[in-house]
Amino acid sequence: MKRRTFIQNSTIAGLGVTVLGKDEPKKSSPFKSNNGKLKVGVIGTGLRGQGHADLIWRRDDCDLVAICDISQRMIDRTKAICEKHGKKLPTIYQSGPHAYKEMLEQEDLDAVIIATPWRWHVPMAIEAMEQGVYVGMEVSGAASVDECWQLVRTSERTGSHLYFLENVCFRRDVMAILAMVREGLFGEMMHLECGYQHDLRGVKFNDGETAYNSGAEFGEKGYSEARWRTQHSVTRNGDLYPTHGIGPVAQYTDLNRGNRMLFLTSMATKSRGLHEYIVNHPKGGPDHPNATVDFKLGDKVTTMVKTVNGETIVLHHDTNLPRPYSLGFRVQGTKGLWMKVRDGIHIEGLSKSHRWEDSKTYLDKYDHPLWKRYEQRAIGAGHGGMDFFLMHSFIEHAKRGETPPFDVYDAASWMAITPLSEQSIAMGSAPVYFPDFTDGKWIDRKNTFAHGDEY
Ligand SMILES: NC(=O)c1ccc[n+]([C@@H]2O[C@H](COP(=O)([O-])OP(=O)(O)OC[C@H]3O[C@@H](n4cnc5c(N)ncnc54)[C@H](O)[C@@H]3O)[C@@H](O)[C@H]2O)c1
């Protein structure tokens, strides 16, 4: 039996806690080793995993002791980041797609971050939870509802925590709006909109040496996400990436904490964007082999969710058409609304009747204490600094073995939007009901996210 499993079992036995079945996760990461430093591993050191590694190496309260990937190029890029920080090279696991099991077996990790392609998230998270490691799992939609249940049941049985790494919950304006929602400025929540609207037709980036663009290629010949993500557009038709939208909205409406998603209905347009991109790309053309691919994913997928407390939530998924990036937030209550697309705010009694106001005044006034406190440390972190807040929160929760703000129940229900929206579309937009992954615990659970200014 591994040390961590032993500590976990003896602690649970000592507390007389029943872990089978319906109990919430109680603990993981006793965090007793390594001179008070959290021992962290990263599985998947692609573009996202490298960002996480960089943030870990900036800290002095944790050590990145092991990394795992199957791509030599990505490992080399990660090693270069390590050298830049002057840190000790982590042990590298790269013997194949299941090398992560070796890593979890051999390293006595306190915490692990999973930043691999979507299909790997759940098996890797389950394996890590079985080992008693505090898990940070990157965001995605689920492949099936059953997969979501597996996450929940494993966490409940092992007592291991799963932190669902939804960084947009930490976006500065998103958090200021949360403060306004909690002060009641918008009144009672009524209708919310959100989504993932990001032109992903080509993965373009520059690593300092080479500018990459997957162009008309995906799969084996693609780079980074184009190697695996585009394939989902070939085979699936649903909201493939719901969490950047539903994560913040879940905080505004207390989902899984006094409220929950009841059912959804989903509709998709026809699919044109990827085909036209391939046909018109200089490296593609009508004779390119990928010009014959029959993409299943509708270019615009619209999903509407009804909550138990009576709010409606619209989720937009829009990744294969030309468009500027936007998560398209709208937060509307009985007394006013905030809309990101229009970038306006209107509060009854404060704003001129029927007039938008510039939201900046409000966003400055309600700037979250966390942002005021850590603004300087967040400089240079990804996605406008919010990735610092996510990593900081993950590490601090893992150090204490605390329940994360976005936990296994959130992961399961947010990820379930994907298979449920696929089902709804396949059945002519029929309503599809959400399972209650909390088994009724949502009634009493409290929203703990960002109530203080510590982490
Ligand atoms: N929250 C955010 O803002 C954000 C941003 C980008 C990506 N992501 C998420 O992060 C994840 C990774 O995305 P990415 O852009 O880094 O993709 P990527 O393709 O650049 O990285 C994935 C890495 O996983 C590796 N990998 C694949 N199978 C593996 C296995 N079996 N074992 C170990 N390594 C394996 C690949 O070689 C690659 O290096 C995805 O879930 C994506 O949705 C989140």
C-alpha cells in the first residue's frame, strides 16, 4: 500500500467516516513531504500544460517533480521553460500513452494537473484519485454521462478531491460581476447567456523559432489541439466545450448549491465552416484529402438550460466560423443586466431609463478583493492574468486538502452538457434531463467560491 493510501485510509478510519456511496469527498493530499513544499506532477505538457508548468515554477511553495507526455517536442519545450526558471528538471515519463500510470505509481505526488486531450481526462483523473492525489483536471465536455458518474463515484469512494480547472471563473470582470450579483444589484437572477465563441479553424502560434499553422491539416499532421480536437468536429454534434461559459454562470446562479440544472434543449446549424476553410486555404484546396471530410458538428450550436430555481441559460458554441473571440456573457436579473457583447450595463434606479451605461465604472468599483490583492503577481500569467488566480487557488486548496470551489459535482454536471446536448440535437431538440450528480446534496451545499480574499 502506498504511503498516501495508507494515510488516507487511516485518517478516514480514525474519523469514523463512511466513504462508500453517497458521502462527499473528505480529503486528499495530506501534504507532509518535501520540506513543506507541495509535490506536483503534470500529465500533458502541450501548450496548456506548459503554461501550468511555468506558473508552478514561478512559486516557491511547490516543486514540479514529474511530467508526462508522449511528444518529445512538447517535453523539450517544457524543459526549456524549466531551464529558464533555473529549477531542477522533473522526472520525465514518456514511455507511451499509459506512462501516466507509472508516474502516479512511482512518484509520491501531493497533487497532479491533467492537461491532455479531452478523451484522456477522466481515466487519468480516476487513476490519480485512486492513488489519493489531489487532482486538477483541465476543462472539457464529457464523452458520456456515464463518464461523469465515474468521476463522482471515484471521488466519493476514495475521498480524493477533484479541482475542475475552470479559469474563466477568475476573469476580472467576471468576478466583479459576481460581487454585484451577490450584492443584489441585478436583483433576482432570471436569464443568463454564455458560451465558447472562438474561431479554432487553424491553430496558429509562434514558439520563438517557428510559426505553426495547422492549415488544412488535422490529426497526425496537425499541431497541438489540431492533432485531436478537430476530430471531435468530425464525429460529434453538440456543445463540445461548455465550461468557460457555464463555470461563471454557475457562480451567479449557485448551481449545485441550492440550485441545479434541470433539463436542456439544443439545436445546431448545418456544418460549413471547416469544409470551406479547407477548400479555400492556400495549403488546402478542393483536391486536398480533407476536403472530402463530412464534418458532423454544426457551425453554431445553441443550448438552452432550465434550472430548478427558474432561470434560463443559453450557451453558444461557435468554433468553426470566422469571428472574433467572445464568451458572450449576459447576466440578467429583475433589476438590471450586464452584457459583454454590447459591453454595457443597466441598473434600474442608477442608470438613465432605457440607456446603457459604460460598465467600467461598475467593474472598477466592484473589483474583487482577490484581484486587488494579487494583481502584481498575476502580471504575465495567461489569459489576462486569470491563469495565475486559478493556479494559486489550486495550489492553496491542494496544500490544505480542501474541497475545491469547482469540485467533482461541478465537473460532472458542467461536462454532462456535452453528451446531453448531443442527445437533444439527435432527437430533434427534445428536452433532456440532467442527472443529479450530487444525489440531493445540492439542496444544502453552499457556494464557497471567492467569498474571501485569501485564495
Ligand atoms: N482553460 C483554458 O483556458 C485552456 C486553454 C487551452 C487548453 N485547455 C485545455 O487543456 C487541455 C490541453 O490542451 P492543449 O491546448 O495544451 O493541447 P495540446 O495538444 O497542445 O496538449 C496536449 C498534450 O497532451 C499530450 N498527450 C496526449 N496523449 C497523452 C497521454 N496519453 N499521456 C500523456 N500525454 C499525452 C500531447 O502530446 C500534448 O503534448 C485540453 O483539455 C484543452 O481543452 C484549456
